[in-house]
Amino acid sequence: MAFELNWLDVVTTVLGLAYILLEYRASVWMWAVGFAMQSLGIVLYYQKGLYADCGMEFYYLAMTMYGWWRWVHGSEKKQNLPISRFPRRLVLPWLLLIAVVWFVIYWLLISFTNSNVPLADSFTTALSIVGIWALAHKYLEQWFIWIVVDVVTCVLYFYKGIPFKASLYALYVVIAILGFFKWRLLMKHEHDQQRDSYHG
């Protein structure tokens, strides 16, 4: 397969690196960077025939606006949204949703597009639907979702000839692992502050 230098690949890679580092720090500015990255990603993925990823970027754009609003205004105390655990009651419904969405997207890709990677493309798309939703709600376990997505996407993008973006996703895997531990510490710190405030 031939690799080519694509300016969209380079720019979205730089934006993606900034995005994941801001996510690692739990900074609300990640949503602004994400909006720019996703807008350019629509064009890049369409050019490369990654139609599910291309369609997914529109969902990301909507969730980016929702995520920014929720992080800033989503707390009951009208303060920045705290990090919390993924509710156990939602695990099974979301697993079923992933399976259904994966099947539907896979069927659409094999039926109406010329995609030669429908299984992997549809899988990462379906899983990402949950991942971005969990991120918008600031759930700690969203990092586990992204680790799986990033590993599969890294391999997929190298195969599709997007080397800069593929390398970014390889780095994402490392940062996602570190991000989980970082967020866990931040969550403990937030809980300690809330407890001290309550007793104070």
C-alpha cells in the first residue's frame, strides 16, 4: 500500500494530539480542539473511503457541543462536572446498543459502499458512540473504551494509508492508559475536596 503526505492527515494529527493531552488533563478546552479536528476529519475520512468514520464525525460534532455544555453546566451545583464512575445499570443496555449499531453499520457498509474494511470500521464506530457519550458525562471508564478503539483504529489506519493518523492512535493507546490513572487520582482529589467542604 502506498503512503502519501496528506495535509489533512497532518493537521488532524496535530489537533488530535492536543485533544488527547487536554483530555488527559480533564480540560474543557479539549472540546474546542475536538470541534476543529472533527470538522477536518469529515473531509479526510470521506477521501479515504472510511465512510462510517466520516459519518461518525457528524455525531462527534454534536456530542462535542453537548460535552462542552455538560462539563461546564452539567453539575447539580452549577459547577464544573466532576469525574464519576460509569453506572452499572447502563452497562448491559450499552453493550446491547453497541452490538445492534455494529451490525447495522456493517450491513450499511457492505450493502451501499465500496468499503474494504467494513467489520473494523463499523466496530470502532459503534464503540465510539458509547465512548464519546461516556466522555461527555466525564465517566472514568471511558478510558477503557478508547483503549480498545485506539488499538483497532491504529491498525486500520496504517492499512488504509493514513500513517500520521495511525501513529497518533498508537500514542493514544499509551496516553489513554496513563489517562485512566490520572483521572482516577483527580476523582479521588475531587471527592476529598467535597468531603472536606461538607465537614467544614
